[in-house]
Amino acid sequence: MSNEAVLQDAPRGGGMPILTLLIALIAIGLGVYTSLPLFSEGHAAFNTSSNVVWGLPVVAYVFLALSSTGLAMVSSLAMVFGWKDFYPIAKRCLWLAVTVLIAGFISLALELGHPFRMLWAIPLNLQIQSPLFWMGVWYLIALIFMIVKLALLHRDEWSTSRSRTVGIATFVSESLAAVTLALVFGMMAMRPYWYGSFVPVYFLVTAALSGVAFATLFAFFAHRLGTTSMSARMKHLMTDLMPKIFAALLGTVLVLAVARVITGLWSNQPEISLVTRHFVDSPWFHVQLWLGMVLPFILLLMPKLRVQPLIQVLASVLVLLGVFIGRYEYIVGGQLIPLWKGTWYPDLIAYTPSLTEWGIVIFGVGVGLLIYAVGTWMFRLDDAPADAR
């Protein structure tokens, strides 16, 4: 064990674990109850079809998996790139990355209909030419590295050579996993709404945005929505550096999102223009754009507002809502026009998530929150090296 001194910003338990635990148990109970038809009806309980194959549970998986990548990026600012200002939230971000990734795995596993079958089907049917296979491999490797890194941090190994090596491996594997996940969609030329070489870049930028939003939200919740229990360095981070990075990432994503909408409406491909028009005409698009991006961007641009914890929490919640809607529009939108059109006329396939699909997502999120709540008691998530005060 390293002899490095460690600073702990807050009492062990880090804020409001009891509230988190209560919310987790409610979500698990509600999720189990609403997803019961899955075990009696199978996929018939979903509103997916031969045309819309990937529904809400897959959307939730992509959202959570990429958020895990974003949280690993935030953690890596300190533990890989040596930006000491981020040490006060590095351990919490790493544990959050583990929990949201597990929540995403649960959502995806239950969507498969027979989750235990993959334990032998995947190893015995190595589809090494499929990005789906490598996506799973990289995320599994990333999960293992993150758990090892957490174990090293819990032993106060912040700057040892093996701790740095594991940190770099975590960052690389998480980044490769996100890029491979992007290629699952971006390589599908038969679905023009998904296809494009820019998809990996867009996924990485939006992953970083959701990671910063999650980090901001849970950091303030851990300190009871205030800064009085924070160390001087953490207070500086959460009232100066973090909101500026948050605003910069949000502005970048806002530009990319608007550019995608404009080019989508201008396209002469019905698979792109009709789907884009469909979403632009829906109220959820305006929730995503105005409430999920424009409003928090304006709030974070104002110096007197962005330093306030409640404003940052509000911006984080709105951004996460906007990112989730964006994931839904992208994944479902790519399937709304059938591959085999036949006598198809310009109308879109209807899809609305079933209650069972919502139950699966709620259950996965509940388990993730439960794991996170346990970690707030066990792992001293506010620890930081003494030289990061």
C-alpha cells in the first residue's frame, strides 16, 4: 500500500446515500413490477417489430454506456493527464462510471429476452468481424480495469506506476468501446440516418457532455446541493473550472446538433429528410433543443448564475434529458423507414415504448443507483491525494 497522504472532503458516505438508496429501492420495485410481462410473454411484451428491432432498452444502454465513457474521461483528467484540480471528483466519477455501465448492461441483457444465453453463445460464436462483438469486449475490459483502478485507489495508490498504467488502460478501453459502439451504427450504409464517418466523433463529444453532467449532478448531491462542505480545491473546481468545461462541451454539441438537423432537412434522401422532419415536428425535439441544450447553455454562460449549485444541478438534469432524447431520436429514427420498401409510401413506421420496456430501463437504473449508494459507504468517494488540496 502506498504511503501517500489522503485528503477526504466530506464525511464517509458522502452526502445523501440514504435518499439514494430509497430512490433505488423504489425504482427496482417499480421496474420489477412493470417488467413482469417479459418473463411470461417474452418479446411480445415489447412494442418492437421486424422493422423497429431496437427499442427503448437499447436506447437506454447506449445512453448509459456512453455516459460511463464520459465519466471515465472526467476521471482521467486527473488520473491520466495529471490535472490535479479534478482529483476531488475523480474517484466518485470512476465509481459512477462503473455503476451506470452496469445499469446499461442490465438494460441490454434484459432486452435480449434470454440474458443468460449470451454467457455461452457469445464465447462459442466469436463474431470477430462484427463491431457489436468488439463493443461488448471493450466495455467488459473497461469494467474490469475500472474495478481494479478503484481497488488501487481504495488502497491509496494514486500515483504509483501500476495505478497510472491501469488508469491509462481504463481511458483507452472506454474510448475504444465508445468508438466501436458508434461504428455499430455509423457503418450501416443501408440505414442512411445512422450512417456517417462523423458518428464516432459525435458519440465521444456527447459522451463527454453526459459525463460532465453526471459528475456535476452527483458531486453536488453528495455535498447536499451546496459548497460549504467542500474543500477549497473542490469548491474552485465546481464553481469555476467545471461549469466552464460544461458550457464549452454543451456549446459544441449544440452546434453539431443544429448542423445535423439542417443537413437532414436539406437532404434529398427520404430516409434522412422524412425522419428529420418527423422529429422536428414533434414536441420532444423542442424539449431536447430548447430545454435540453439552449436553456442550460444560456445559464452556464452567465458568470453569476453558473457558480450557483442549484443552477448547475438544473443544467445537468436538463442536459441529461436532452442527451437521452437525442439518443432515442437517433436510434429509433434510423429504423422508422423500412429497409425493404416494396409498395411503401412516404409514411413512417410507428413505435412507442411499451410499459415493459420502461420497466426494464427503470429496473436497470435502480440497480445502478443501489450499487452507487453502497459505494458511497464503502469506498470514501471524496478521497483525494494530499497534494491535490
